[in-house]
Amino acid sequence: MESYFLNQGRDNCDPEIWKYVKDQEDGFSSTLTIPECYIHLSHHIMNVFHKSIKQLETNTFSPFQLYSHMSDLRISLQTRKEDKFCGMNVQNALKTCSAYEKVTFLADLNLAYTRA
């Protein structure tokens, strides 16, 4: 994905996207940057919602199952919040970042799951 935006160049790439990929102009890094950690976190949270929506959209889903389904979704998000779940790649990246970046990211992670 990054290679596409890098090939576009700074002038032809959205400034917000460029902030995420500019550090990799000289080659791809094996560790995630902090902005990439936020993208991965968003991906993990959205995956939970995507799975839930897919179940709701099935032909066999009954309105009587809605409360149970939404409770399961809430429990899933609460469990991820309590576990500070952000994925293995992000956990590895947080080991190499500064203490400030780690604390800030974990606070944002907590807030993201709270809002979800």
C-alpha cells in the first residue's frame, strides 16, 4: 500500500497520507511507525464492527437475537480494552518507541475502545 503513495510523490499525494508514508521513501521499514500503529488499531476495531455487521445482515438473523448480539459486541470491545489489544505488530513497534509515544498511544487506544 505504501509503495503506491510513494510512487505518487509528495506533490501528488494527499498531505495527510504523505505524513504516514514519507518516512519510508528510502525503503520500507520492518517496524511500524507510530502513525502506522494508529492505522492498525483502527483496522482491528473496524474488523470487530465489520464482523458484527455481517452477522446482522444475514437472512437468518432474527430481531429477537439483537440484544444478545449487541451484548456480545460490547463484551468483545470491553475485553479488547481490558487486554489493551492492538495486535502483535503494534505491540512490537511500541517496544521501540519513546515512553511518551507509548503512553500517548495506549491512552488513545483506551479512548478508542471506550468510544466504540
